[in-house]
Amino acid sequence: MPLENPRPLTLQAGQGETLWVLGDHYTIKVGAEQTGGAFAIIELVAFPQSSPPLHIHHREDESFFVMEGTLTCLLGHDVFDAGPGAFVHIPKGTLHTFKNSGTRPARALVTLSPGGFEDFWRKIGEPASQSTTPAPPPEGIVQRILALAPQYHLEVPSN
């Protein structure tokens, strides 16, 4: 859906909508509402030992550009350690997850195409007023994820 009056968007460091999602800090830099649904870009700060559950996006391609730290990515049956400057592209339909196996936060830019999945994070996350102390995931988060997953074409396989 093309935007009728697209406008440039500029953000300074630290600006954007911020959320705590599963113990990690997400800053939505640009979302589907600004790109006519084409894509979304999120700055991710993944805290040590943090990892979302294994999952499959059936609508979006997802890519990570790692800026700091290392994310260990499981892509299907393959494991890839993505350090600073590494790029990971995950086509829709690919079983995947990532984990910060280090002792310091890792930072990455996450691109989702098409955009819109950031609304899922808004629904399961909590607004963030700071980015340095991870907020614990809210009680009942697994049930909330599973309930919302079909609406966002997300599959979370059971172990």
C-alpha cells in the first residue's frame, strides 16, 4: 500500500519507539506505517543469554546486521556465530532463533520485509523508559505469544 504523502524520517541515536521484548530492548526505527507496509527496521539490544523461542515467520523475511557483540543464530539445522559486521538473512518459512551467548549486550539492526510484525512485538512487549536493565518477561508471556502467533503468521513449534 503506497503512502499518499510519504515524508522523510530522521532519528537521532536513541530515538524511536522503545520496548522490552522477552528480556531484550527493541527500538523501532521505522515501521510499516511509515513505509507503506514495505519494511520495518528495529535496533535490537540482545542481553547475555537472551533468546527468543524457535520460530518461523510465514509472512516476513528477516535480516540481522550485527553491530556489536555476537549472536549465535540457529537457521534450520545450521548454527552461525554472527559477530560485528556480520549479516544474516532469514527467508520466510525458515525455522530460526538467535542467542547472545556472550557476557555483554549485543546490538543489531533487524529488517523485516514486509513490515507489520513490529505490531506483534508491541503487543507482547512493554514500553521501555531505559535500555540498560532488562525488564523480566511478563507473566503469561508464552500463552500470549501462542495466542497472537496465528494473527501474525508466526509458528512456534513445541519442543
